[in-house]
Amino acid sequence: MAESKSDNNGEHLRRIRRICTALPEVTEKLSHGEPTFFVRKKVFAMFANNHHNDGHVAVWIPAAPGVQPALIGASPETFFKPPYVGVRGWVGIELDSINDEELAFHIHEAWRLIAPKTLLQGTNRVEGGRRPKPRRA
């Protein structure tokens, strides 16, 4: 059985919200009972607060082909295959196991993957374009 935990004080949701809303044309709405972030009506990040008691306080984001298994293989304590969207290459990120710099990098990559080409053409590389060094626990 999964460990029961949640983001009771809202710290992790504030982290996700701060990173996501700094990106161009991002809106936040509840979707499937969780805060979800959109760029022009397309989802690029979903906060998951112990979704169906799965034991993860996480963010789910889309990843480029091949990235999901590479991340999970390199750091299974931080990355996982989320339910529903994992089969489409999305990756879950355990928020207790990642620093803000690396989290922002992955969220920015998800935004770039989902944002319309016309929006991407109007922006330079969004801040955080360099891959940060992972935090070692």
C-alpha cells in the first residue's frame, strides 16, 4: 500500500505555480480535481497531491520521446511513470526529491513541448534553458 502523504501546507503547489505562471500565456484551472496548467488551452503540467492515495506529491509533465525511461532509469526516487498519461510518455516528478532549479528546467521543457509554434517563435529560450545538475540526496 502506498504511503499516505500530501501537500498539506501548500509548499509544493506554490513551487509549481510560481514556475508555471512565470511562463508566457499560462493559465491555471482545476482539472480532474487537481490544479492544472495550460498554455493556450493545452495541458503542460498537472499537480498531483497524493492522487488516489498513490503516495506521490508530484507534478506530471509531458516529455519528449525517450526521455521518460531515461529519467526513471537514472533517478527512480525522483521520476516515475504516472497513471493515465504515463503511457503517452509523460513523467511524474516527486517534489520532495528535486530542487527548484532542476524542477524549473523540466517544467520549461514541458511548456516548450506543448506551446504552439507561433508562441515559441515569439519567445527566446525561456529562462532556465540550461540543464541543472541534479541534487543528490
